[in-house]
Amino acid sequence: MNKLFRLVTPLLGLVFLIFLFISLRTMISDPLMLSNQKATLDKKSSQYAFFLPASDNAFFSRLKAGAMEAARDMDCAVIFHTLTPESLSFEMASYSGANGIAVFSYEKNQRMVESLAKILKKGMPVVQIENEVVSSPNTVLIGTNSYDSGKSIAKIAMSSGKGDLQIALIYSDKNPALKADANLVEIGLKSTLGDKLAQLYTRTTTFNPIDAEGVIYELLRKVPDIDIIALTDSNDTLVTIQAIIDLNLVGQVQIIGFGDEESIRQYIEKGVVLGSIVRNPVEIGYRAVAALKEMNTNGNTSAFVDTGINIIVNTTNSR
Amino acid sequence: MTRNSLRVRLLFYLSISMIIVILSLGFILVNSLSLQNIAHHRFQEEHYFQEVQTFLVDLQDPLEKYLTDRSSSALARLLFLIEVIREKIPPDRPISSDETYLMKREIYFLIDAYVAQVNQIIELKRGRKVVEYIDSYREMTNLYTHISNEIDKVSLRGFRVQLGEYRSFLDLFRRIQIQNMLLVVVATAFAYSLLMQMVNNITRPMLQLSEMAGQLSNGRFEIPDVHFSSVDEVNLVAMAFNHMKNSIHHYINELQKQTEMEQQIMTERLRNLKMEQLLKRMELYTMQAQMNPHFLFNTLNTGVQLAIVEEADRTAEFMENLAALFRYNIRGKRFFVPLRHEIEGLKLYYAILQIRFPKTLMLVLDIDETLVDRFNCPAMILQPLVENSVLHAFKHIDKTGTIKVRVSLDQTVLVISVSDNGIGMPEDLVKSLLTPHTRDYQLGPKVMGLENVIQRCYFFYPNQKDVIDIQTAPGTGTEIVIRIHTEVEPCIEL
């Protein structure tokens, strides 16, 4: 009995300490407990507000990623707002306490212009991405040159080897920059293709992600001799590819896509897609923050920052 | 009251047990409060913004009232609410990379702008700048709507985050509850074990002591002392018990020794009694060996005087020798006498025998005269031995009987020999005579003179088996030899 107590008592003491330790560890190390403690803020020097269209496509995701990366590099914070016709966010941006605004205007309307004017009146630096709504010394335009985009589409179209091309150019509300500068895109396209371009058709898709399918069916029904369909949005590209496959027109109707999503790359490798034009959204986001920071610090920066454009083609199938 | 006393130990163990249980319960309370705090903290921000939103809503009514009828009470209420809202908004708004925080920060700035807008409207109203204040009011309304939207957005975001963490919170809650329950169970068991150990420390020695008491009651005093490392009181009881056990053991040993000693004394007494009895028996032997000497002596003296009166000289000489022999025989009752006395007694006896047997008996004395005054010998040994030869050795023999008495010293042994040339003794008689009498030996009514001498020799020299010896053969005579070791003291003091 005595031996039993001599053994059991220290054993129970040990078990008690173990349980106490486990309980303490649970209390101290659990993420909920940790998050409950007053987190010390990683203080930043400035805050910039980005106003982007309500689109989930990869372009804006990567643009945000670029902006976040720049914010980390330049000791500042960024916040993203959705730019919709109904939202008051952009109108009230001048009251938000941000040190600068970056906006991807989907259209140039009165409300947008007034809101930008109000922001600029407050002396806040403004970066306009892809689409320049107002021109002011306090603003910077960052993006790709639409003329170059047209030229890039033309270069890919030429790689098809066909002549007397009947090309359909599909703009999209999801990529308002090219839509806004449609004339520049078309000038670039025409100037490059010259006589090879027999006819250019243009259509526009809405924010509806599957809108492109209806547009393509309608287009092909009306113009069955279309040689190339060029798209200006990655989502529209994928929907169009599926429509061409469904219509069994692969090879007969060539597709010039937009974006460098993995699925688009795979279709390029399979020869379903002729090629794709790719802007650099990460670079755009990064440059936007850098420009805002520079304007905040120095009071001015370059009026236009070109982030360039890339072309993806299937080198093995290229002719 | 020492540190090891029962009271202190009891207090200590009880305190420790209570502290363990209280600590466990306290720990559980802290856990519960922490969980409660988590739950509270999760919705604190949302609650705060809802409160701010309520103030903003409350502000609309007095503002509209003031703008419509310029009510001073509405203005007072308005200004009061503006101050309340200002106090609610944190003045320090550092910038952070956390998106939710940035959203909240923007709301603070928007509220600042809203309050400034309200103030501006009040001023414009006072200045009757109707167009401007209508524009400002529109802007303020937009701001209010936007702030409400943003607050809703932040709250929704917060609720979504909380919803995402709700399962984690439930998991944590369940885990902590189970751990708490186990902790309480283990803590209680530990406290109970501590108490039981203390109780065992006290009861175990008591049980051992009771067992030992049982062993002591069975007479096992040789069991080792008990030593406990228990409380002082128990240790003292153990010490007292050891002392008691050792004392009882000591007393019992003493009693045993005393009993043994008494037994020895009793044995000694018994032995002495038996010795005394033997002595008395010896005395009886001696007395039996004596006739009524005084009466005979006086009678003989009368006979001597009568013979002298009647002029019978040989009779007178005979009776005188006989009287002298009696005189010798009734000497003092001494067990040992000088050897000379024995020789002289023998000579008197022979003088008498010569009158009885003038031609048939001859006594030859071969005695070293240097020895007769140096040594003692048991009294009355020579005359009985010679008398034995005279009475038994020459029966039915016609020749002259010769008895030879020789006294010599063989180193330290005094050798006294009486021999005759008679008929000898039967072997069974010799064996019977040389057998020492036991204590239980019953003396016969008549003891032979030779037997008397032999037994007395054995009595005086019990450890010397060769003190007396008989050598005999039919027709060749008998020799009785007494060997007295002069360096050995006889067993009875003279």
C-alpha cells in the first residue's frame, strides 16, 4: 500500500503537470487566442486606394498582386474598391483618407470625370490604368499602348498564312481599356495587315461571363466566312474556344486569344488557338503603386508608363 | 510544535491539496474568461460600428429639424451628437497593410468628412446660403449612405470572418472543456493521493506497531527495533515502544538469570544435603565398626587388675594389649591419622593375635620408617585388612599363615600393601568388593571390615579408580594394595 502511494502520487503529480502544460499550451498557442491579443500594426507610410472593375478575371487578380508586391516593397498599404456604376466608393474617394488613387476606368462618363475632378481638386495623386479619363499634371497613365495591341493582333493574324483575312475583333466591357481606345487598336491592326485584311468586323461583349458565346454564334451565323476571331478578354477567349469546338470549326476559324491563362496556353499548344496577346498586369499594378509613391514623395512623375505587351504563339506549329 | 509534527504535516498536506484544487479551478475560470473574451472581442468591432451608425442615424433627425425650422434644441442635440461621434472616432489612425483595418480607417475619415459636412451645412444655413447648403446636404447624404454601406461592408466582412472562425472557436471550446475536466479529475486525484499518502504515513507505523505488539505478546522480544520516518508523534510512540520492548526484554532476561541461579543454588543445596547424608552414612559406618569400646575398655581394665591380683601375668599382658587396642580404636573421630598410628594399632592387634595363634600366624612388617611420620592415611585401614586375612585366608589350612604388611613410596604415591599366603578370594567376590557404592546403595545391617575399607577409599578419592586393588588367586593368597596420591587432597577436609 505504501509503495503504491509512493508510486501513484508522483505519477499523478506528473500527469497533473502534463495536463496543465497541455492546457496552457492550448490557451497560449491557439490561433484564436493569439488573434485575440491586440495585434501590433505594421505601420505603413502611406495608403493608396485602387478602384477596379468588378471582374474576377486573372488580369485584375494579377494586377492586385503586383500592387500588393509594390506596397510591400515600398512600405505602403493598398486597398481595393470595386468600381461599379452603382457604387459611391469612387465619388467619396476624396474623403477616404487615402494618399493616392489608382483607377481602372471602364468608361468615360460624366460621373467618372466629376469624381476624378473632385479627387484632383483635393490634390490627391491619381493613377489612371489603361484608360485615361481626364488629363491633368497630377495624374499618370499606366498601361499598354492600344495601337501596339492592334499591331500585335495583326502580327498573330499574319502568322496564319492566310490572305484576304476576314477578322472579327471582339471588344469587351470586361476590358474597357481596349474598348475605349478601339480606334487605336483598329488603326494598329489595319496598318500592319494592310492589304491582307479583307474585312474587319467588331462586336462587344458585356460583363456577363458567357456573353461571348452568344456573340460568336451570332457573328458566325451572319458572317460564315470569318477567318480569325480576335478577342480582348481572357474569359471571352475561353468561351469562344469552346464555341468553335462545339461548332466543329477548329482550323477553319482561327482564334487570337487574350491573356496567358494555362488553359489558353494549352489550346495554343494544341493549335486550337493561333496565339494570344498578353499584357503584364503585375507590372501595371506594381508601376501604379510606384507612381503614386513617387508623386507622394516628389510631387510629380512621368505622365505615361508603358508596361508593354507580349505575344504567345505555338512555335512548333507556326508557319 | 515542530515542522514534522502531525498538526503541521496535516496543515501542510491539506493546504497543498486545497491549493492544487483551487489552482485548477482558477485555471479553468481563466480559461472560461478567455473564451468569453474571445467571443466578446470577435464582435467588439462590429458592435462599435453599429453604435457609431446608430449615432449617425440619430444625427439625421435633429439635422433635418434644424434645417427646416432652425430649432435651437435640435441644434444643441446636433452639436451634442457631433461631439459624441467625434469622441467615438479614434484620432490616431496609423496606416497598416491589413485590408479590414484600412476599410475601418477609411470609415473614420469618411465620418470626419461627414461631421465636417454637417458643420458646414449648419454654417451655410446660418449664412442663409441656400444653394450651397442644399449641395452640401446632398453631398452629406451621399456620404451618409456611403458610410452606412461601408459599415455594413465591414460588418459583413467581420461576420464572415467570425463565421469562418466559429468552427475553430467551437473546436477550441470543446478541447479546453475536455482538458479542463481532465485537469480537475487529475488534480483531485493528485490531492486525494497526497492526503492518502499522509494518512498512510501515520497509519502504517501504527499497524506495524500493533503487529509488533502481537509478536511481543507471544514472547518474541528479539525482534529488531522499529524506526519510522513519520510525524513526530508517531516517531515518539515508536521510540517509546522500542524502549518498552527493550526494557521488558531486559527484565525478563534478568528474571531468567535469577531463576537459573536459584536453580543452581537449589541443586547445590541438594548436593550438599546428599553429601551430608553420605557423611552421616560414613559416620554410621564408623560407629557400626565400633563396638561399645568404653564399656569393653573399662571391663578389660578390671580384667587386667583381676589378673594382676590373681598373678596371671600372661592374662594380664593379653588383656592389657587388648585394652591398648581398644584405646586406639576409640580415639577421636578423625578420618585421617598419621601412618605411625596405624602401624602402632596394627602392632597391638598382632600382640593379641599372637596369644590366640602363637604358632600358626606370623605378621611381617616391611615399613619404611621415614614414611610413617611424613604421611597420613585413612584411619582404621590396616587392622581391618589384617583381620580379614586372619578370619578368611587361612580357613582349613594347616600351615603357618603369613601376613605381610608393606609401606613404601612410589614417587608421589604412598603404597600400602597387605598380603597373605592363604586360600585366596573368589573372583566374583573381588569384583563385588571393588564396585563403588552408588548413592542409592543401601547399607546392610552388618558391613564387612574389608568392604568398609574399600568403600572409604573410594569415598575419599572418588576420581582415583586405582586407589585400592585386590590381587588374588586360589591357593596362592591375596594382596590388597592401597595407593594414595600424596599430592591429591582427599575430598573431605580433615
